[in-house]
Amino acid sequence: IIVFITFMIADASLAIIPVFVGKFVAALSSQPYDKDAILLYMGILIACSIGHDIFWRGSEYLYLKKINARSFLYENILFRNVVNNKYPYFVGKFTGKLSSYLSTLGSEYKGFVENIFYNYSDYLVKFPILVITMFTVNVYTGIMFVASLVLLFMVGRITVRKSLEAEKISADINSNMNGYVIDVISNF
């Protein structure tokens, strides 16, 4: 949770930059110049940029130290559960296909974990800011934006369901091909 929060803080420091860019430009274009406001917004922009960089690098470090090893642990647990079976379990089985499935599961899990921290934390920060921005344009724009997001998720569920069925077939075909290769190399 700490790693996820640090990623969100890094993303939030980038997400608020447009607000302060607008205030900075407004302070620059005011007559007479408001030097204090210009310096304040310039300092905030620099602080946001430095804060993002520090939190992003810290998040990546925490990810490598705390999370990355766990994704390999998942694959090891899967392999250990298969390998610990007695010999009769493997007789007549397509062991290359088992190995291919386990490798695919491990890589999918690693990709999922990586997406949670590098992408989904960003979405959790930027979606609310986008919704607020749309409502500041006017209420109808905000309502239309929220309604389109709801519609997007409803249509997306149907699309993802059909896509998952096709991916199951594709994964089975790929694991068969990989399984034959693994078995041929192992038996050679």
C-alpha cells in the first residue's frame, strides 16, 4: 500500500501542474507585474517538478525492493506445487504444456502487478481531476463526461468478456506450441 501511495503522490504532483501554470501565466500577464505571485507560482511549479521526480524515483526503488520479488515468488509457488507431485501425476501428461501454462501465468501476474503500480495509480489520480475539470467548464459538460465514462465501462465489460474467450483459445494454442517445443528439447 505504501508503494501504491507513493506512486499516487508522484502522479498527483504532475496532475496539479496545469493549475499552477495557468496561475503563473495570469500573474505574468497582469499589469503591473505582481512579482510575489510570479515568484510564488514559479516556486510551486519547480517544487511540483522536483517532488514528482523524487517521489517517482522513490516509488520505483520501493517497487523493486518490496514488490518485484513477490511477483517471482508467485511463479515459484506455482512451479513448486506442480513439481512436488509424485511421478504418477506426470505419466501421460503433456508436461511441456504445464510448464508453458505456468510460465504464462507468472508473466501475466508480473505484468498485472506492474500495471497496478505504474498505470492504475495514475488513473486513480487523473480521473477525478478530469471529472472536476469538466464540471468547471460547465455542469452539462461534466455530466456528459461522467455519463460517457459509465457507458465506456458498460460497453467495455461486454467487449472484455468476448476478448477473454478468444484469449483462452489463443493461450491454449500457444501453450500447445510451447509445450511441444519444451518437450522436444527436454527429451532431446
